[in-house]
Amino acid sequence: MSNSENRTDSYICQRCHQPLILDPSIVSLTPAQYSSIASALPKPSPPSDISPSERLKALPPSSRPAARVWAEANNLPFSTPGAGPSTSRSVAESFILLSDSALIPAPPKPDRSSMVSIPSSSPIPPHTQHLAAQLHSILSAKTDISHPLCTECTTLLTTEFQKKAEELGRERDAYLAFEQGIQRNREKIRSGRSSSIKVEGDSDEGLGEDDIEGTDAEWEELIKKKKELEEEEERLVSVLEEKEKELDQVKTEAERVRADEEEVEREENEYLLSHSFLSTHLEHLKSSLSTAQTHLLLSRSLLTHLESTNVYNDAFQIGNVPLTPNSGGISVGTINGLRLGGRPVVDWEEINAAWGLVALCLDRIADKVGCVFETYKIVSLGSFSRIEELPPSKGSYELYASSDLSPARLLQNRRFNHAMVALLDCLRQLIEFGKREGKGWAKGNIEIHKDRISNHSIRLPGISSMPLTLPSMSIMGLGGTSSTTTTTTTPSSNTSASASGGGDSTAEEGWTWACKSILQVLKRVLLVESEANRGR
């Protein structure tokens, strides 16, 4: 890029301060074009040779007070002419236009060496690359506008100057119309006056200094109108003062309203913050309430379920089942699915577990109703439960049996009968306690006497007087016929054995019925006691 292009791109608009790209006609400006533009610019007006004091003296009498004040402010001598003002004044003195040259002293003449002079004939232009910059400087010096300008700003200034030119044209037309009216009025007055009155300074060039325009009636009308205008001015001034007072009051009220508005805005912000906090807290409370209601609903559902649940019936499910599919009407009592009785079909492990549940059930029922056994204590240990005698006795009886053939086990099986009798005695004490307390489950024909319940003995046959013989062991289920031993029997011995087997079978069924009766009594107690608790 050349040096001239750099200079062209460095120009900015003096109005909007945007970078400019000069028009090619300006960049390629010739010396002849430069001289033509410079000579067409307006020349500054030459300084006046009249001193400021003389110009002040030339002012009309009506402007002399103001001129005196201006002269004193600018330290200029001012003297009033000897001739006083004429008593007769022209109406034109009411409208005096003072030019700037009449009031402002002329500036000192500048030094010719410092002035940029443009010769009128054959100027020598600057170097070509400085022509545009020099032209802008000259334009800025001889006009009121700083150059260069962009196209948009030039258009705006042109529009403004056109508006000002139109306004000046309208003012000029109004001035000419006013001057023509004055001239016509002056001619009318001249034609109506007496020939003896001589008008001094009669001229068609303009208004004289001492010319009198208008008749007395017109002057009276003007004076009257002036008074009216003064009164109107006073009235308007008073109205203006009142309005200013009202404006001050309005401003004060506006300040108060603004302060109230700020206070209301502050309170609104506090309210919104409080509302937000309370809304959050309310949502939290609603969530907590919903959670609590859900918990309450679940608790009520659980309570209803628990109230409708019989814990003892669930813990001790008592019933009966057929002993064998082909046993006909023979059934055996069960507790939690364990058969109690039914030897030798049911093995001892199942019977011992059933007796352990019976002991636990009886002990829990007695504890619930508040019954205390007088002679025995039930120790429920599952399949190895036992019955202990209360002091001073120290007997302990195992509530389980076994098919073991050892002598120690045979002695333990004998204590098994004592344990069943002791358990039956505890059941009897429970029934008697229920009768004393008026329990519903104690009513009815429940016959318990010593070792019998419902006329069935609780003792297992073959244990009390147990000879160590195989047939006896077979009867109680503790032994069996050896398959390796062969015996020779006679008809008489077979007959006696058959009779003995039939009697033991009847005793086994009686023992099974006694066990079943114990379970029925316990089931009745459980049902009645559970219904009584539910009704409370």
C-alpha cells in the first residue's frame, strides 16, 4: 500500500468519528481545482475602523443605558451626548436590532505572517499529496464546521442548513412586510396632517431616529394594551409562581411516593422471600404429612391384620388325621402337623416332638391366664421336655421315650408314664383355675381324674410292669420279633398270644384317645381365650 493510501485511510469524520475513505476526486485534486475551491470560500470581513466608543455613541437614546452598563463592564469610556433625547420618539425605536459588531470590540488585526493567505491571482498550490489535508484545514478555518465529514453527516448538515435558510427567508419576508406596512402608515399620516407641520428627516430609505408613527388614539390604544399586557403578565407571573409552588409540592410528593415505592418494593421482596420460604416449608410439611399418613395407613392395616390374627392358633395348630389310610374311623390328634399317639405306626421321634409342643402350649396358656401350678413345673425343651416336681420333692420326669433296649433307657421309659400323668395333672389344675375365674373354656364336661381323661388312661401300656421279654417290648413298640430266631409254638400258646395281642391293641387305642382328648381341651382353651381377647 502506498503512502498516499495510508494517509487517505487515516482520515476520520469530525462529526461521527468514523474512519473515512476520501473520494477519488479529492485524492487526485489538481492545483487548479484547489485554487478554484480556495477562491470560492467566503473571505473574512475586514475589521471596522470605528472605535467601540464611537459605535456606542451612535446607538439610539433608548439603548444608551444598556450601552453604559456594557461599557463599564468592558472598561471602555462612555459619554452621553449634550443634546438630550427628543420628546417625540418614533415607534420604530421600540424595535432596535444591534449587530455583534456594534457591541463586541473588533479583535486585533492578526499578523500577516501568521495568516493563511490565499492570493487572488495565480496562487501557488502545496504539494499534491498535501492538497487534501490543506483543503480540509482551510474549510475548517473559514467555516463553522470541522472537516472532513462523511456522506451521511454532510447530508444531515445540508438538511439543517436548508431548514435554517427557510426560517431566515420567512423572517426576511415578515420584516419586509412589516416595513412596507410602516411605510404605508407613514404616507397615510403625512397626507392627513396639516401643511404647517414639517416632517424632518423624511426619507424612503428607512425609519428616522425621531420619527413619530401613529395617532394619539393609536398611542392610547397601545398604552392601554400595554397595561393589559402588564396586568396579564403579572397575573401569569402569579400563576407561574403558584404553578412553581405546586410543582415543588408535586416534586415533594413524588419524592415521598418514590420513598414509599422503595419501601413497598422492599416489603414486597421480603414478602416474596418469606412466601418462598413458607412455600418450601409447606411442601416439606405436606411431604411429611403424606409420609405420616402412609405410615398410619400401613400401621392401621398391620393393626387390623394383627387383631385378626390369633397368635396361639398360628403357633399351635391342633387337629386330627386318620392314623392310616385303611384304618377306618381311627384317627390321631396332631399339633403343628406332628401326630400324638398311634403307636406303633407313629415313631417315637414324632411323638416326642408332639409332646414337647403340648408342654409348651400348656405352659404358655397357664402363663397367659395367670395360672400357677401347685405341684409341678413344666420345662419345655422340644423333643426333650420334662416335668419337674416342686420342692420339697425333687423328682424329674422325662416327657419323651425311645425304642432303645438299654437298661438305662428302659428305666427312663418308665418315668415317661409319670411325666404324662404329671402333665395331665397340670391340665386339671388349669381347668379348675378356669372354673374359679369363670372362664368360658372351663365349662363343659371335662373329666380328668388322676391318670385318666374322658375315661381313657394316659399311661402307655406295658411300661409300668415291663418284663424284659420280647413280646412285652413288641407291645410297647420298644422291640420286635427277631427274624433270625425260630420258635416252635403249640396251638395253646398261639391262642394265648393272640388274646394278649388283642388286649394290648385296645390299650394302645385308649392311650391314643387320651392324647387326642388332651389336644381337644387345649384347642378349646385357645379358641375361647382368643375370642375373649378380640372382644376386648
